[in-house]
Amino acid sequence: MNHSKIAVRYAKALLEFASEQKQIESVARDVHFLQSFLIESPELQWIINSPIVRPSEKANIFTKLFQTSVQAETLTFLLLVIKNGRETSIPDMLRDFLSIMRKRAGIQFAHFSSPVAISAKTLEEVKAFTESYFKTKVELSASVKTELLGGFTLQVEDQLLDASIRTKLKTIQQSLLKA
């Protein structure tokens, strides 16, 4: 079976379960936390993907790591995924959960990149601009990409607004090479 289909099915099941328990917001916070934890922990990624580590050991590790930091519903879901031998799809399940949740709430994901860190106030202004420009609610994340040299990029779903110095310099370079 295709891993993406598995991830979507489990993500939908988690969303339905969280909805029934009236825990969507807290489970969503847990999912954000788990995504960040996985990104920052290559060791945990290795454990998840390792065929050498037995499922019971993986379940014990997850329980010890997360029983005090995530909702019981979220931990139960993770342990069920491990029990069913689908733990390698956990990162995809987390991503798909947030995507489905945003879609149901009419929220689009946006990512803002700039060559320097920006303040929380400026990030709120970017969010307000994005919401008014695209006429939708937005969940905004930000990152620093020094290779942009200046300016910014703003990606909303599949649309990219590129106002970076790097892109402007490339455009100038290409026009000079053609001339």
C-alpha cells in the first residue's frame, strides 16, 4: 500500500477522533510539537525507521518521551500506529493531519523567508497583509535564508511571491547574457 494513502487515512482518523473528543486544538498543538521534535531529533527518526528496534521498544520510548508532554489521545494514537507497524509514516501522518485540519477550517499555510530574523510584530503585519491579499485565513511560519541577500519570499500554498534581491540579480544577469 502507498505510504501517502496510509498517512492520509491515519491523519483523518486522528482528526475524527480528536473532533469526537473535542480535543482538536490540543491535539493540533501536540502535532506541531511532535513535528518540531522529530525535526530536531535525528535519533528519534532513526528509531522510528529502524527495523532492528522492536515495536514494543519503540512504544516504550514514545511513552517515556511524550506521556507528560502530549495529550493522552495523541499518545494513544502514536502507540496504535506503532502497534500496527506504521511508525515509519508518522511524520507524514502529522503533516497530513495539519493539512486536513487547515483545509476544513478554511486556513491556508504560508511560509515567509527573509535573509534576517524578523520581529514578532513584523511577522504579524506580514500575516495581516497575506490574509487581506489572498482573502483567506493564514497559518504563517517564518525562516531565515541568508542566500536571499535581501527582500523576502512568501509562499502561500502553491503560489510564490518572490521579492528577493537574489532573484532580481538573476533576472538582471539573464537579461545581460541575452543582450
